[in-house]
Amino acid sequence: MNFRGAIALSALLSLTLFACGGPSSKNQAKKVDKNATIADDAPQALTDISFTESPRGGDPATVGCADGQREGFADLAKFPDIAGCLGVWDGEKTLRKGKTSKACGDDLEVCGSPADVCAVGWHLCARDGDYKDLSERITGQECREGAGPGKFVAAISHVLNKEDCAPEPGPTTRYPCLDEGFGAEPVCCGELCNYGKCKDSVWPDATPVSVGKAQGCAAVTSERNGGIMCCRDANPPPAPVPPPVVAPPEGGVPTDSTTAPAPAPGVGPTGDAMPPADTTKIDTTKPELQQAG
């Protein structure tokens, strides 16, 4: 789909694209080069892009996009848990903004939040800063090649702070969502994404970003970063399994395995022997046992 029909574009800027950082090295933070200016570094716009789409009118719960059609990761069989979805919103918005009550997409209404392009049961990828929301679903190669034309962003910047390239992340690493400047650009999948010099944040030496430090993760426009990565929510816990039904004795009544067996004759409910019954016969003809008139 050509994205021009979805948004009103201003005159395009002459772009000089820079990425953050000094040379990458495993497990070693490096100081970031600061020789570029933000004014010259807007991300590439999503104009004249022919996106590879899934069939129109799909079930949003399966497709992952609220409008029922993917523009990225279009192969649902290969990528069942991650989707690329286009949306339009006014001005700059943070990718960490939660969903509103209104679904949106390039085939629906204008978005109140970028996350609204994700269907019910899906969320904007890495919304809590956890890079594993991406790395456990796709490889770095699939990020670049599987998403298809265009670019689709996640809700994390690719450094821990604006001073250093981040080392390879550990199990508990959480990335921020910065507004602008060095390293603030969001992690990105698709053919328009590119590698900066800080490229270890998700996939070692292979983490692409939406290059252009003028629009960090917390200040994106739909004109330049309107492609969103949506990730399927974790599966809900399974329903409790009912106890098995025990087959009744012949001619008996079915019971489940939790029904206590009837006590044996002469045995009380606690298992103790019961005292013998008093069988003494009472003579009710005696005057003292007759009822008063």
C-alpha cells in the first residue's frame, strides 16, 4: 500500500542521516561521537513505499493489527506472534503511551496512541523496555529481511543513556524510551532500517534502528515512524482441570474422585467403632411414662 494517501505530508527535508556511537565492541561501553546536529537528522519518511501486505479483512486477533491487515511481517504462518502495522496520528507521540479505547490503523481512524494500531490481545513490542520481547520472537536477520519494505519501530531506544553505546544486554536489562539525541532512535525492523554504531541492544552487532536522532522513541511522528511492531500478548493461564469422574459400582450412582466413601456398618465418620445400640424395650403402659392430660 502507498502510504501517501494516509497522511498529509509537508515538503520533504534534505536528509543527512547519522547514527549514534563509537565503534561497537562486545560487552564494552563506548563514548558516543557528538559531531552531528539534530536539526539535520530527521528519520526517513514513509513516502512512496509499496508495503508487502497480508490479505485484507483478516481477524485482528490473529493478524495482530487492529484493522485486520499487516503491512510488515506479512507471512502469518512464519511470524505468528509479531506484526508490522501502519497508523496515523497527530504530532509527536511517545511509543510508550498506552492504548486508548479506539482502534486505529491506515484503514481505520486516526490514532490516539501509536499502540492503538495493535489488535486486542497484542501490544506495542518492548513497551516495558524488555528487549527479549523482540529477541525471543525473531532473529536479527528476520528483523531486517522478514518485515519487508518500510520500517516498523518498537518502544525502546537503543542505548541505556545518551553518553554510551550499551554493551550486550543481560537477562534483566531494560532500555529507556528517549525523546531525541544520540542513541534515542527506536529499534526498528524492515528494509528502511539501518545500523548505527551502537548495535548490540537487542541482537549482538545486528540491531537496526530508525536512523535519525531528531525523533527518538518518545517523540515519533507517523509521517516518519508510522510503522509499528505489535507483539502478541502472553498466553493466559490454562483453565483448571476438573477432577476425574470415578466409575460407579454396578447399579450405583456416579461420584467424582472427591466424594468420600460411606462408612462401613458399625464404624463412625471418624473411623472409630461405634458403641452397640441399646435394644432394651420400654414399657409405655407404666403411669410414670404416660403423657399428662
